[in-house]
Amino acid sequence: MPDATLEDLVAGLVASRHVGGYRFRDQERVLRQFAGHCRHEGYPDGSITQEAVSGFLYGRHLRASTIRRNALALRQLAEHARAAGWDAFTPAPAPLARVRHQPPYVFTDDEVRRLFTAIDSQPMSAFSNRAMVDPVLFRVLYGAGLRVSEALHLTLADADTRGGTLRVRDSKNGESRTVPVTARLTATLAGYIAAAHPAPETSDYVFYSIAPGRPIDRSTVYLRFRGYLADAGIPHFTGGPHPHSLRHGFAVANLRRWAAEGTDLAVVLPYLACYMGHADLRGTQYYLRLTADAYPEVMARAQVRFGYVIPAPPGDEP
């Protein structure tokens, strides 16, 4: 394929794997993300450079296990690209090492208040729209439990401020979902969209920094978040807190509220899993364990229904 694009190579590799009987769903998602990364960064077709591969693998805040999975997919793409006549850098296989992961960070109620006070206190500037964007962006992460990538890829067509829903497309597990949001968050979004999109196009990204047709880069979100933590007097360290901690906070806040209301957690857990886009209940049970660890008052109720999940130990939307 002398005139093939990187998207063509990805499509050809995916098709060949499907013909061979492989599901290849996760790998397809990674490779399409890589093609999008190369297009966004301006890498030309005809080769896959080390710079492009390294920027994709290590330029984002990913776990070692995720980097290893992505590298394996790129190794297959490199082999396929060379067979098509391209020069292609092959990432070295990452060693499979068992590491002790730090538990995810859960904000206290006081830290949430201080954090959003810092976010809301940013001065308006002629050089940046962050003072308009960030109070709403970070409220969507905390108030709707979205992943950072899901929030950044919302378009105006996905935000239904009349019905009070957000349409999340092509999420981490390759599925789309529609999530309802509170009336308060809906009103916040509606006001923001009216101000940030005076000439709206349905394809425009809800959150942008330069132009509505380009979403904010994830690295920019992480950098700004670090600044807000400093302003709020919340220490940053390896393992957290980070923007994804707001998604943790959404899950924990709901589980705490349900436990306080006496709700049967076994009944509501599948709803939370569906809302957050988990492939199965394991991810949501993880949040249940996290909630019980961080808030001992939830432990007794959780043990009644989920003692097999949570071993015995050795808030409102802003």
C-alpha cells in the first residue's frame, strides 16, 4: 500500500486480526488513539517514528500496566507497517513487573470545598479562557463521574441541557452511554455553553482552550490541576491526588449517601457501574472497598452485603 495512511494501516491490521478470529477490541482502540495522536501532532504518513511512539506511550499519565498493553499493540502495528513498506520504530517490550500500587486518593469534604474555591478564584484573562472553562470542566468530573478523556471529548451534540443528560461516546471500554446529571450541574453547563459558544456548532467541543473545534489536551488539564492543588494547600505526591481523583470522589460520595440513607447497596451497585461505564461490577466493587476504607461508618453496612468483597480491616456536588 504505497499511498496508505496510518488510519489505513490500522484498519488493515484490525481487519486481519478479526478474520483470524481475534477480538482485538482493546488493541483496536489503542491503535486508533495512536493514529489520532499522530494526526494531531502532525506526524506525516509513510513512517512511524520513535518520537511519535514515545510521545504516545509516555507523554500521558498512564499506569505501567497500561503502557505495557499499549506498547504490545504498537509492536504489532510496527510489524504490519514494515510489511507495507514503511519505516517503523518498534517499542521495546516492557518487562512484566509486579508493583505495589498506591491506593487511589479520596478527597475529604473540606479538600473538595478548598479545591473548588481555588478553581473558582482564577482571574479572567485576555490570553486564556481557563477561568471560564475550568470551574465547569472539573465540576463535570466530580458531579458526573466522567473520566478526563470522556469530558474532553464531549461535543455540543452530546450535551443535552434541556433533558439534563450527557452522551459519552467510545469510552474506555469501547461502549457509549447516556448519563443524567443534576439540575444544578445542568444549569451550570447551560450557562457555560451560552457564554463559551456564542456561535455554536454541534461538532464543537464543549471544553476548549484555543478553538471550539479542538479539545483541551489532557496534559494541560493535569498541569492546571496541579496549580489548583497548590492554591488550595493540598499536597501533591506520587499516586495522587490527580484529576481522576474527582471521579473517585463521585463514586465515594454516592456510596456514602446511599449508606447514610439506608439504601441496599447490593441493589444500587449495578446502577453505579452502568452510570460510570464499568465493563462489569468489579470496578464498582473496588469503589465500595475504597469507600469503606476511607469512611469507617460505611463499613458495617457494606460488610452486611459485601463481606466477601471487603475484608475485615488489620458529598454534595460543589
